[in-house]
Amino acid sequence: MLNQTGNFLKRILHKISPLLIFFVPLALAMEQWACGAKPLPRPTYTESEHRRRLYPLSSESKPRQTPAPKTVLIEKTPSSSKVAEREVKPPPARVAANDRTQVTITLAPPDLTFQNNAAGEREAVYRLKKGEALYSAVVVRFTGRVDADEVNALAQKILAYNGIRDATKIADGTPIRIPLRYLDDEILSGKMPPAPRPALPAARPRQQSRQALHVILDAGHGGSDPGTMMRGWVEDEIAYDLMLRIKQGLQNRGVKVYSTVHDKQTGDQVNSGSTLANNRDEYVKVTPEYYMEDSRVALNLRIYLVEDLYRWMRQRGIPAENIILLSIHLDHLHPSLGGAMVYFPGAAERSSHYQASGRIYRNYKESRIGTIAFTRRENDAAETASENFADDLIAGFRQAQIPVHAYKPVRSYVYRHDHKWTPGIIRYSRVPVSVLLEAANLSNRDDLWRIRSAAFRQRMAEAVVRTIMKQD
Ligand SMILES: [Zn+2]
């Protein structure tokens, strides 16, 4: 039987192979024409390959198993009004935040109400406002999913749950029912801010002069890992360009800047033309240099390099609060999402130690230190300091009229495959202020249009520099 099937497949393949030889190059040429891009001398990845390269899981970062959602304990109230929901029980302890069997909603976003479905299970309800789309106004906003595939998949599930066939034909005011198992933990634990965060008051006072600030800049990807590619624009090159502009601005103001990545071809030269370099010449500045053949190794070496720089600074008496780590990336999210987003390391998302496993790490001075350990106290302090700095960054962008993510521009995680995910570079950094900036969503038409402009990138870099200078 197997043999017969094998022969059958062989015959089919034999018959269609001449067609493939003709159609595949044609399809590729059409795609290049449609995108208006010159062929890139780089490998292209599928979405999942890209994600794997982009966000490799180190040995420490395997997602923990979240218990399957059972019954959610929400006190029954006479009506489903949001006021009643706010009065029940004190907020759960942070440790219980992952366990949805223990969760009580204490403070929901103002537009979200709760009721029982036909089976007697609690569900959230949101009424779509004029001009709102299910993807951004419901899925992105309330479920913490941002990746295109995940937003689309969850939107389909929510549509099916509501018995709606076509997402594009939902009338304004239609109540969208959302099973609680899809809601972001921050809503269930009452931590979700009810409205966009207001700008914070003046930055915290600091003893040292601004010359004493030390900033580590990490431009994402590079070498054989270009990151996201969109119409000829490549994430690693845009990130490197932003990094150079920020570096220049900071150095002009007397700040000491360290970078984790160097591009042998571009060097420190900011390119003010309308195009950017597109090369594989970036390396991680470990000893000896690492040219990023493997993006997982590159990430781990970056983590060790940041730790090495941090230890070196601390040994020289530089106060921890004068050190900042800023990692720069560009996103590849659902196209409905636009604007800048900043990640900070949440204490709950961190583990107690980090170590990359593999023989390759014996070859580099920085990764020979082995384990990086985190204390609970350090993690709590880093969460607060980094979140404050992330808020300041977003406020600075708003001031400079640089678009930011509509609902939640500052976050410690997003959901990927139903698990919380935080970028490794900040998750495993002991620098008290560590943030990752997703400067724009390259899948969003307006974001891509803006970030292609050197003037816009300069404006963004200056907003970052101004925010950093306010930290002293
Ligand atoms: Zn990236």
C-alpha cells in the first residue's frame, strides 16, 4: 500500500515538475514587482521561521505551563454593570495572577462589562464603537495578542463564539462577547489601566550630573539575521540607523555610550540619504567578534555582553541607577497596530537565573561567566525603574508627535501561543533600567511610510535622547 502511494506521488511529481520550474520563478518575480523592491541578497523566512530567529528561546525561557482555565470566581451581582464588578474582593496576590481559577476582577477597563453566557459561564462584553475594528479594538486591546497570525486566529474564534460570520460587516454598537479565558491577565488581575496612561510628572531627582549617565544601546538583529523585512526595508538596518542617531545625540551631550553591535561597513556614519545599507556586516562586540551566524547564539552573546559591561561599570563605581539599557527593534505585528511600543521586564516574568548552554559559549570572554543570577529585590526594583522610564519614553514620543500604540504602548509581555513572552535581552538584563523599543510596526502601512524617512528617524532619536537626558 505504502509502495503504491509512493509510486503514485512520484508520478504526480514527475508530471507537475516542468510546471513548477516555470511558475515558481514567475511567482517570485511578480511578488518583487508588487512590492517595488529590488531582490534582496538575503534569505527570506516564513513567519514562523522568522519568529524563531527573532525570538529564540534560551534554555531558561521555555514557557511555563499555565493551568487550564476552570471556573473563574467572580461574585454574582444583580446586574452586569461595571460598577458592581469593581466592588468585589481585594486584588489577588501577584503569585496568583497566572492561575485563572483564583482570579477576581476588581478593576476592568471602563468599556468592558461582564455577564453570564447561556451555559452560566462568565464572559466579558464590549460594544464596538463607530469606526472600530474587531482586530484592534477587541482582540489586541483585551487579549494581549499582537502578532498578525495570532490576532487573526483569535478574532476567528471570537467571531464564531458570537455567531458572526463576517468581521467587516459588524454594525457599530454590536456587543462582542469574549470568553474570560481569552482575556489578558492584567484585566483579570485588575492591573490593566482603564485609559491610556497620562504623562508622568517630572523625572525623579538624581544626585549625579548628566555626564555620569552610561547608556548601553543594542541594535536588534544583524549579520545573517535581518529581522523583519518589508518592501525592501530591513529591520536590522533601520534599528542600526536609529541606534547611531541616538548614540550621536547622547555623545554630543556628554553621555558615555556603549553599543552591543557594530556594522563593519556602515561604522559610526549616520546615513542621511533616502536608502539604508543592506549588508551582513554586523557583529556582536564580544571577544572575539561574533558575526551572528545563529540568531539564538547572537541573542545569548548580547545578554552576556550587557552583563559584562554592567559588571565592568559597577566595578568602576558607577551607580547602578546611572546605567540604562535600550534595545532597538522594529515590529512585525497585525497591520491594524501602529506606533511605538516599549517593553519593560516585569518581575513576575523573570526567572532567578540565566545561563546559555552549549560549547560555543566557552569561546567568548563574556559568556565564560556562566550563570547570571537575579534576586527578587533586583527584579522588583528593575520593574519599577524600567516601567517609569518606558512611560517617560512614550510621553516624550507623544510630545514630539511620534505615534505610539493606541491601547497599551508600555507593556511587560505579549501573548504568543497563549503564553506570556518578554524579549530575552531585557528579561535577562541586570541593568536596573532596561527597556526594548519597538520603534514602529513595519506591517502597518503608515508606520512603514514614516520610518522610511531619515527626518522621522532623526526626530524619533532626538525624542529618545531628550528622555534619557531628563533622567539625571
Ligand atoms: Zn526585532
